[in-house]
Amino acid sequence: MAVDQLPFVQLFTDGACSGNPGPGGWGYILRHPASGKEVEGSGGAPDTTNNRMELQAVISGLEALKRATQVEVITDSTYVAKGSSDWLPGWKRAGWKRKEQGRLKPVKNEDLWRRLDELLAAHQVRFTVVKGHAGHVENERCDVLAVAAARQFG
């Protein structure tokens, strides 16, 4: 199916952590603009990092899709957006290693990056980065979901 024939959704995501590491949560809103239908999801972990929760929010939102889809991911995480579009291809070529101080080191959060890589291959995904805690309605809602999920472990 041609990309322009794929259904289009917006995926708003956020992660939160109380301490880093510490209890964390993630939240997403999946919106189908053509129908107006929305689905929310959230979850968390007792001992995690903010970056893991940012990644998990995107992964969980993409996992909720039932078929190949055009997805605009709207996130406040430059780490996830830049990692997905800029760093991931190089990490894969280097055997999931990254350069740090001239040496190859394992990619942090490799398990989540590998899963996200699989999902990115299954969908047509583009990232839009928004400023966090700046009044973006959906980003603020995702933050509320993520913080509530983290509190279950706090």
C-alpha cells in the first residue's frame, strides 16, 4: 500500500521519573484525526530512568496500532526523536554501539531501542518535538498520565 493510502494518526507521548533513576511512568494519546477517535494508555516501572519512560511511551503507542500506519509522534523528548531519526542507523551499523570519548560503548537502553526500531520499520513515522511543560494540551495530558503511573511505585 502506498504511503499516502495508509491511515494517519497522531501519537502524543511523555515520560516521567521521580528521581533518575527512580519510580517512573509513561503516557500516550493516540488520535485518529479523520474520525476524532482517541485512545489513552499509560504504565510505569518501579526503578527506571526518564529516557526509558520516554522510549516506552512511544513503543506502547506504536504497539497499539493494528496495521501499518502513517504516524506523527509528538513528543517533548529530543532524545527519542533525534535517536530515532539521526542516531539509530549508525548504532545498528556499529552493532548497537555508540562512540563515547573515541571508544565504542554499548547503546544505553538497547532493549527499548531495538523494539522501537522494529516498530519504526512497520510504520511510516515522523517526529515532531514540542517544548515540555509549555501549555501544549496533549503533552500536558500525557505528563499527567505518566506522573500518575509513576506514583503507583512511589
